[in-house]
Amino acid sequence: MSDKTVSRTRVIAAPANEIFNILADPTRHPEIDGSGSVRKARLTDPERLELGSRFGMDMHIGVPYRITNTVVEYEQDRLIAWRHFGRHRWRYELEPVDGGTRVIESFDWSTSPIGKLLELARYPQRHGPHIEETLERLEAAVTSGA
């Protein structure tokens, strides 16, 4: 990881494939989003994400807007990452461990041409608690069996 990455880790008592199924389903993203900004997936989205999939979200940060993401990293049951036009990435890495799966969620702005702007807006610093909340919601979603 670079110094342009914010990450948090959580061990979830569930198999990696069950966790990955939630991450690869864009309709579940509003349910697990810890930032409160993801409102809903657009109906034209693919049912399941894979490398190269494009999917849209209705968002709200101060004002409502829409964003289209592209899956740019993908390894079934192990890794999924997406980005939008700003080219910063949201990445999930899954590793089986005793008692479940270690999930690492990262916000990586090293690939973004607006990285300095993100830093000036203190977005990376504010993202850590959002990641923690997302991992908590992801755990609740997978362990509830919903």
C-alpha cells in the first residue's frame, strides 16, 4: 500500500465467497455503505460485477448526484475494486483465516489526477471511519443471512 491509501481490516466469521457475493452485487452497496452517501443502484446495472463491469449509483453528499463506476480489479472470492472518473479506487481484499475471512477495505487515491484536491478537502482523513462502518455493515449483512 502507498501513503495515498486509507485501509481498515476486520475478520468476519463467514466464508470469503459469501462476503464476495455481497460486494459483487451492486444492489447491496447502499446496505453496506458506511458513509451514508450511496443511496441506490441504478436499475440498468449488471446483477453481478466482474472485471470491466460498469455500474451506476445514485449518491448524495450535500446534493444528490449520479456516478458510474468501473470494476478495475477482480479475482473471484479474493479481490474486487472499482473506480469512477476521478480514478480513485475502493478496494476489498478477502483472505481466509481461522474463524472466517480477513476483509481489508481500502480507499486508494494514488491513481487519481485530483489527489491533491482530495487531500486539501481532507477526504482521505474522513474516510477511515466510513470504512470501519462499512466493514461493520458488511459483517451484519453476511452474518444475518439477508
